[in-house]
Amino acid sequence: MMSDTNTAKTMTCPTCNADCQRFGTHRNGLHRFRCPICKKTYTEAHARVLDSMYIPQDKAVLALRLLLEGNSIRSTERITELDRNTIMSLLVKAGDRRETLMTEKVCNLTVQDVEVDEIWGFVGKKEGHKSEDDGAELGEAYCFIGMERTSKLVLAWHLGKRTVKSTDTFIGKLAYATSNVRFQLTSDGFKPYINSVKMILRDRVDFAQLIKVYGVSRDGEQRYSPAEVVDSIPVEIMGRPVMDRICTSHIERQNLSIRMGMRRMTRLTNGFSKKWENLEAAYALWFGYYNFCRVHSSLRVTPAMEAGLTDHIWTISELIA
């Protein structure tokens, strides 16, 4: 049993019921106590981060903040002096909890304009470098993202391959996040969206696609530079979408924020994800941070505040609490 005083913490021996004496400090900074009667030693209660980790709260918050500001695992290791395996374990645990938070908080919302897109990435190696012995989780990893245009709130996301199955799963998550009130939906020209939206969101959306027309790549830029977009053609798919609101600019700007804020998504570096679960956890942490902690420059509040989900800017500590 431990109590607080003005000078230091004290502890009562649970066996002898005697007041224990201070007996040094544990290697993690916690006070130790010794019973003067039975000579047993005790350490003050550990405050565990994410229910299971013994690292100090301030170091855990610093590590997550560094990861969310574009630092790599090894860079975070050097700054925080935490082991890289501890940092990766912290990332996975925080990401799992934030995915649950998104499911609890972002559901049945009334929205007006939703934009969806996919951002390319890879795990372990690029698709063209895979061999027959490589598992299914190696290679390309596309993150499907749906964002409300006005509040900038990320409504749903899904990490998977660029397939019909992944598209159906993502649109199902988007259906869970939105209410039955009709809204307008805009995507790029990815064809599986058409059947998925018609099947899952058929009674609540006005759906349109913005088809981009690319020019011929210039000499010497085929490998790393995308082709120039020479035209964008809006195409009505279902319902009555308003032509002036057919747009994917906001979700594409979100893709840029991801590549700037997640080191593993920065192109042409060796910081890419080596495991699927790490990339998935990094996305979950990023979207939780983006929605609840990160003040949007044009809104002057967080997307969650703009959408009415919370009344204040969350700290990293609140995010992982």
C-alpha cells in the first residue's frame, strides 16, 4: 500500500503492516522500499503505457510524436534512447487501439461530400521484385481512404491489395461510418468502385467519377515522375451528382500529408515497411492523430472538432489513453 506525502511517497508492508523505509531507486526510476521488520523490498506501482508497456509515459508520447512527424524508427531510437523493438511494439499497440477508436467514434455520421482514393505503397519489396516463395503480404499495399470534404474528417480506410475484394471491404466501412442521409460521392476512375457503390451504397449516394487523362511521359522521366495530367473528365455514375462538386483534390492533398507524415510512405528511401502489421498500425495511428490531434490549417481546429465529434484538441496522451 502506498500513499502520497508532501515530501515523498511512502509504502506500508502488506505482511507486517509496518511503514517501509526508502531503499533506493529502481533502474526505471521508480522508488523502492524495504520493510524494517521482515526485510522484504517493494517497488512502487508501475504506470503501464497502453496497459502493458513499462516505458515512461513521456518517452512513449515523444516516440509516437516523432513517428507522426515523419521520423524513421532508427531516428526515433536515437532521439528517445528507446530500443527499436520497443518503438515498433509501441506503434503496433497504439495503432490497434486507434483503429478501435475510429470504429467507436466515426460511425453513422451525416455527411454532404465524400471523396475516396487509394494511395500506393509496398511491404518488404515492390510487386515486380516478388518471387514465387514470397507471401501474399509482401509487395503492393494500397490504402483506400474516404474523407468528408467540408470537415476534412477521414471517415474510413482500408489497407489491402487493389482488388475488388478490398474495394468492397472499404466501401462497407464507408457505409458504416455514414448515415442514411443522401450524400455525394466522388472517386477516381478505378472501375471496381462502380459495382461496390451500386451494391453497398445504392440507396444513399449520388456517385460520380473524375477520370484523369494523362499525357505522354517526357524523356528521362518515365521511372520516377508521373505523367502529366492533361485533362479531367467528370462522369456521372448513379443518382444526380452536382457537377461543380465532382472533385478529388482534397483527398489527393490528404495523400500528400500521409507521405510527409509517415516515413515508411516516403518514396525512394529504405524506411518502407517490412511487415504488413506495422504498416497497418502506422496508418491507424496516423488517421487517429489526423482526426483528433492535428489542427487543420484551413479549419483552425481538428477535423473531429469540425465534425462535432469532440470539443477540444486531443493530446497524444489522450490518444493512447
